[in-house]
Amino acid sequence: MSIYVGNLSYEVTQDDLTAAFADYGSVQRVHLPTDRETGRMRGFGFVEMDTEAEEEAAIEALDGAEWMGRDLKVNKAKPRENSGNNRSSRRY
């Protein structure tokens, strides 16, 4: 499982996010997507922790919490859906 973290400050780093979630357990991975064209952070990220119990504790504690001047949106990440932009799915 992965945790979605939204409404992040554009200045946040992987170390910042790791430190915030470490209060609730062992952080295995942090991913902060960037815009392909500008290289700028997109304002959201994903965190993976050791156990589901740790992830649940982090979600409960941090969803809606103010952090770095922003109110966080924290929940279970949903699987990425196919956007339908795949050429093989187009009809001509």
C-alpha cells in the first residue's frame, strides 16, 4: 500500500516528508513527482511504510493537519488508472 499526500508546499523535500512520517513508523520510500517540462514539484507525493498499521496511524494523524503552511490531504493512494491516451485504444 502507498499513502497519497496532497497539498504539499513546493519547497518540501524527500527528507522533510520522511521526517514527518517517521513519527508513525518506518518509512520505506518517498516519491515526489515533478513536472516533466519545468522540473518543479507537482505539490503531491507518495509515502510507503513498513506496515499497514503504521500507514493507517500516519493517515489518521496527518490528514487535515497543518504542515509547512498548508493543510495536508493524506489518504490511501488509489491505483493509477489508464487514462485512455494509449494509441492502441484509439479508433480511427
